[in-house]
Amino acid sequence: MQRTEQAGRAGGEGEGPLAAVTDLTRNLGAFTAADEEKQRGVRQMKAIATGALVLAAVVYVLAEWAQSRGAGAWAGYVAAAAEAGMVGALADWFAVTALFKRPMGLPIPHTAIIRTKKDQLGRSLGDFVGDNFLSEDVVRGRLRSVGIGTRLGAWLAQPENADRVTAELATAVRGALAVLRDSDVQAVVGEAITRRADAQEIAPGLGSLLERVVDDGGHRRVVDLVCAQVHDWLVEHRESVMEAVEGGAPGWTPRFVDHRIGDRVYRELLRFVTEMRDMPAHPARGAVDRFLGDFASDLRSDPQTRERVERLKSEVLAREEVQELIASAWASVRAMIVSAAEDEQSELRMRVRASLLSLGARLASDGRLQHKVDDWIEGAATHVVTTYRAEITSLITETVASWDADQTSRKIEANIGRDLQFIRINGTVVGALAGLAIHTLTHAIGG
């Protein structure tokens, strides 16, 4: 129950990404098939270590029996060595066993250390990692010794690596565009364009632009085009002009009079347009120049003109056709990017590849650029470490706290227990040698 409450507290305190990672790591305490295989190796080494203890006990009994039967002095030496070997084996058995459980089930203080001190060990491990691995000096020193800028430059300078990065970037772009919904992007783009246009007055800019165009004479080609198109239209639609003039005449005038007036108007209109088309110095062209110049000045300085332009701008932006145009523009851009990302020979991918190769060559040879890249990476890494060190260490602490104590003890024993059994074997051997040395020294001194 206590472990369940601790696990609940550990999951409840870390909402969000940290809690999700903690949930994923809760199963680290589970006993896996690989752990079972390691546990079999532990049992084999336990049997060997226990066999060494039994062997020492058998040798001790036989040596004592031989000594009681009047055997030579050698029996005492063997008995002393075996006795000390048993003591060493028992002491190390107790020490190793006390790490994982209570020896013989007795409630001896400071035993079953991993089970009873699991949470404390987790906190100590988190503090150790935070102090020794997640400190700013350690991270900066390690990154500086690696020389990421130089290595990255040399790696990117290789064409096959640049091709690989280009392909990965293309895949990432396609994936990102596939995840994004067109309706969401279109709404965001449309809102951004509309908000930016509403926030900025366009009349002064249009006035300055129109003034430069008029000063450079750039509008004259537009006037030439309009005059030519109007002339051609009049030539092809004489009847339409005549009908329009005759249709606007009073009903009481004779039809032949209306026809003659229409013909006169048509010929005068055609003559005017023809002269305007063919005469660069035509008075009407000068009037157009003056009108555009005055309009440019009004756009920049006349409050009423500027206000009318702003109203017109808002009305145009609010029209459904304009919003549909923005939406279709995003669809076209998206299709173009996807197509370019999929085509290995597209201009986009070729330029990205060339840029990567150029960046790699510069990084490999430019010390200042290498230093900038190293500083940027060090700064980013230290920012992450110093900002999220508490979350990282708490991940370790909470994960260990969420583990089942018995399962954790078994898992740790399965992974390091085999090596710990060598302590028992070494304790038996060292104890026997120590006992033999002490017995020999005692007899030599008392000798």
C-alpha cells in the first residue's frame, strides 16, 4: 500500500511531459527474460560460493578429528586455515545477503538495504547525477573538448553526408506539411495578412511609389497599352458605339439625325484615341501625367484621400474572393514545396545540398565560425541543463520511487549478484590464508 501511494504521488506531482516519461520508465523495475537468464548465473555462483563454505567446514571437521587422533602439527595449521575460511565466508555471505534481504529472515538493523533504502538511493542518485553530470561547468567543458563545430563541418563537407541531411530534411518537410491541416494554415495565414494590412496604412507608400513611377515615366507604357487596346476595340465595335449613342438620344429626334450624331461621335472618339496613341506629346497624356502626380501627392498628404484608400483597403480584404485567393495561394505554395521536396533533382533540394556543403567547408576551415557554433551549442546545452536539471533529477528520483521494492532488489541482484558472489569466494580464500598466517605467527612467537 505504501509503495502504491508513493507511486501515485510520484505520478501526480509531475503533470505533463515529465509525468509521461515517468510513466514510460515505471516498467524498468519489471523482471525481464534477460534478468531471468542473469539470475540463473547468480544461482550458479551462489552454489559455488556456498560450496566453498561447505568445503571449508568439512576440512575443519576432518582436521580437528585428525588432530584429536594425534596427527602431526600440520592438522592444527589446516584446522586454523579452515576455521578462518569459514569465518570469512560467513561474514561475506552476511554482507552480500544484507544488501538484498534480511539474512535468515532475522530483523537485523541495516539489512535489506536496497529494499528499505530504495527511495533514499533514488534521491541520492538523482543528486549525484545533477551535481556531477548536469552542472554548467561539466557540460561546457565536455562540449568544448569535443569540438562539435569542427567535427560537424568535416562531416557536412562530405557529399554523401550532405545528401543524407538533404533527404532527411525533405522527409521532415513532407511530414510536417502532411500533418498540418490546410484549413488551419489558411486561416492563420489569412488572419496574419489581414491583421498586418489593417495595422499598416498603405496610402503614403502607394503615393511614394506612384510618384517615383510618374517621375521615371514608367506609367507611359501603361498609357500606350490602354490607348492601343481602346483603339482596337473601337475599330472592331463601331456598331456598339453607334447603338449606345443612338439609344441615349431623345425619342422625338428623327432616327437619321441620331445616326448621324452617333457616327460623328464615333469618328471623333476614334480620332482622339488615335492621336493620343500616336502622339507622345498629346495634351491628354500631359493631363494624365498631372492627374497621377496630383493623386500621388494626395495619397501622401491629403487626409481625406488617405481615409478613402484605407476604407477601400478594408473592403477589399474583407471580400470573400480575396480570402479565397489567400487560401489558394497557400495550396499552391504547399504543392510546390512538396513537389520540390520529393524531386531529388529539384532546384530547392540542389540549393539546400549546396548550402550544406558550403556550410561544412566553412565550418571545417573557419575558426571564428567554429567558435560561434561551439558557443551556441554550449549555450543551448547549458540552458537546458540549468533550466531543467531539477526535472531531470526528479525523473530519476520519481522513477526509482515508483519501482516495486522486491522487484527492484531482485533486478539489481540479477545484474550484479554474480560478481558479488566472488566476494564470498574471495572471503573464504583470504580468510583461510589469514587464519593460516595468524596461526603460524602465533606458534612462531610462542615457539
